Amino acid sequence: MLLRESVQPLPSERHTSSLSAQQMQISEFLARAKIATDTDRVTAILYHFLRNGQNSSTRAEILQAYSSARIKQPTNLSDVLARCIRRGHVIEAPERKDEQKAWQITLTGERYVDEKLSGS
């Protein structure tokens, strides 16, 4: 009977390298990507949201991600978003979300985070 039951790996046996952004909590995703700046962090947060089926995000959702990850929030999120836009990593979403402005990651931003994750 014991041999017929499937053996499930212990949590310590899981390899984080095989986990996708969709399976990770925001805090472990940001830690894995080794992101140090707020500009990169916002881009990575939007990447994480996209991988979890959320095409655009509001200011409140981005700040909530900071809070969930226990990372100090930027003093001026508008400035950080403007820098992300100048880099071509983020754009303002064409539609409003919950009657608020929303942002989404660009293909360039996705590639940038993919490079960060791969260690390039």
C-alpha cells in the first residue's frame, strides 16, 4: 500500500529555480530577481502581476505589493513610474481601473525582467 501512494516532495525539496512568477509570492519573486532600485522593482511588480493574469495595475495595487513584500515604499511613486515610462518598461494603460489611472508593463519591460531573472 505504501508503494502505491505517490510520494510528494517536502517543501524543502522544492527548487525555486523551477517556480514561475505565477507560483511565487511577490516577496520571494523580488528577492529572486535581485532587484535593488525602485524603478526596477516597479517594473518587476507589474511583471509579476501580468504573470498572474492582471494586465494593468493601479497605484494602490503597486503600493500594496511593496507592503506585502515588506519593502519600504518609494517616497514619490509618480516619479518612479515616470522613470519606468522613460525607459520604455511601463506604459499608462488605455483603460482606467476602478476609476483610477492604471499602468502596464511593455514587452521591453518583460524582456528586461526576464534578463534580471536569468542573471544576465
